[in-house]
Amino acid sequence: MPTCFVDTNILVYAVDYASKDKNLVASKLVSDAFSGESELVLSNQVLAEFLFVSTKRGYLDSESLERMARDMLQSEQFIKLSYSFSAILSAARNCGSSKRFWDALIAATMAENGLDTIITENEKDFQSLGLKTINPFKKALA
């Protein structure tokens, strides 16, 4: 798989052991990156969303989640991007009244960095923002 941006839901499923099939797929994507078999691109926004959602839902204790986030930040296989002020303005312009600002911010961050493909379960919203999507659960759960 080429280097792709990874959406929050993939990271969340990697620690959501109750969603067994999705957990297997997502945790493999993450472990492949940690082992050097692939690279994943993520943003500070995605990492923050991952920590917030996973903590709120109690998927792992806060120490384990913090360790996982720190490991992603320190790993060369996870390419880290930060959104810029111009990405914020672009997202505000492009989300319109859809209330999808945070998805639009991901799309704007990706565009600024020359990326057009995101690994996500949320195909419809990201396709509407002009991105190519890879849903890793489609083939695995078919």
C-alpha cells in the first residue's frame, strides 16, 4: 500500500477490541507501520481526536493510550503533519453548512502536503471533499 493519510477511525478501531473484525484490520495497519512494512501519515488533529475518543470510550487506560501516541510521534514510519492557519481558513470555506469542519480540515491539511488518498471508513464525506478513499474494512469484512 502506498503511503496514505490515516483517519482517526482507523486508529480508534486499532484499540477497540469489542469490534473484533475491524480491530484486526486496523491493528494490522498500525502494526505494519510500527514494524516498518508501511508508512502512515497522520496529523496532530487525528492524533488528538484518537486520544480523545479512545479515552472517552475507555478502550485503553490513559497511560497505554499516551504510550501509543508517543510511539507514533517518535516512529519514522508515521509521518506527522500539522495543520496551518491557511488550512483552517480553507476548511472553513470548504465545509459550507455541512458541519463537517473537522473532515474539511483534514482534507485541507492533506492538500497542503500533496496528499489525495485517505484510509478511512468514512468514504462518503471525504469523497465529497475531493479525496480518494481506501476503506480497509470493505474487502476484509466482505
